[in-house]
Amino acid sequence: MSIKIEKIREEKKKGSIIFLLKGTNEVFANTIRRLIVEEVPTLAVEDVEIKDNSSSLYDEMLALRLGLIPIKTDLKSYNLKEQCKCAGAGCAQCELKITLKASKKGYVYAGEAVSADPKCTFVYEKMPAAKLLSKQKLDVTMTAILGRGREHTKWSPGWAYYKKEPIIKVGKVEKPDLVAEKSTDGVFTLKNKKLELNEEKIYDSNLIEYYAELDKGITVEYSDNIIFTLENWGQLTNKEILTKSADILIEKIEALEKQL
């Protein structure tokens, strides 16, 4: 099987990439999707030592919020605990310490936290962790570790999904005004009273079948190509996620070969 990848669009600010998979099938696409969501490791807060918390949030709620804030991850510097030389005892190569202290009135943001590793900080600095009233305080020490999405969703690096590539054919359209009006995703627009197809919008649309139902002049077919979309949460870049998922797939195949 000869697989080809063709990048359609990447929006780095939004953390998304869309590419075309050629010469493969849904089984392979779903394998990559599951590896991304369940197997690619990232850092996330696992343990929280609360020294002072007089905010309105219970300790458990505060710990939950902190655990769900994405952390920039350096996969070269950290190991999974079960694969670390310390045998899971905890060391600088498998644990990251982050402290958060605040005593002023107002929101306490993730960006106020201090990480022992400057490369690995909370992704979204303006994400609120808690809100303090006058004379309230917050003093916590967090321990972040590498984990996988199969264990908890807080370790998932992003979201991935795929679909077959649609091919739209536009013939004699009886209701161009109606189709253009219902085309809220910009696939169809009206120009000089004629229906115009905007092909660059097709890959994002989930209404393709709906347009075919609106007018018999619009038909939809599907090629064997697969549109794959990846949206990262910020812990890793899309390139790092895809590269790591490929490495994990190779490891699993080699492990299977040894057992045969």
C-alpha cells in the first residue's frame, strides 16, 4: 500500500491542520486517530498539594480545574513514569513541579503559575484557575506527569476526525436562491443570479448531503481519498503529534512481529 499525504490547509493560530490521505482506507485513518487521542503522551497535573485555599472553590474542584489546563510538553525531556530510570519513584525526568500563589482580589490566572521548567508552562495564560475575594488566598504546589488519553482525557493532545472526500457536481439548479440562502458555511454563493461553488469551503462543510437534498441539480459522490482533520490543544504542535503517533504505530507493529 502506497500512502500519499497532501496538505490542504494549516492554521497555526487555531492549532488545526487538514490534509488528504490517498491510497489508504478508513481503517488506517481510524488507527491514526486513536493513536493521537489515546496514545500520544502529554504533561498534565496529576497531584495537587493545597497549602492554602480560602477561595469559593472546594479543594477537589480547584484540583480538577488545574488538572484540565493544558501544559506545553517537551517529550525529549520527560519520560512516562513506568519507563523512567527512577522506576516510578519520582524524579526531574518524570515529574514537573508547578507552584501557584495569589492573595489579591480578582481572578487568578494560569499564567501566574511558576513552573520549574520554563519550557513547560500552562498553554493558556489567561485561563482562570480561581477567583479570590478580599483577604482570600491561594497557595498550591502541583505535580505534572506524562500520561495518555486512554487513562484520562486531560492527557489527550487534541482532537482528530476524518471523512471521505466529497465530489460535488452542479448541473441545472432549479432553486439557486434557496441553496445560497441555506449555505451558511459558504460552500455555495449567488453571483449574477447563478449558483457558484466555492471548492475551498467543501473540506470544512458538514452540509454537503443537505445541499443535494435541496435541489436535484446538485449531486454528491465520494472518492477513495480521506480528509483528515487534527486540532491540537496546545501541548504539542501538529507535527509533533503526527510524528509521535507514527513512532508509536511503528513500535506496536515491531512488538507484534516479535510475538508472531
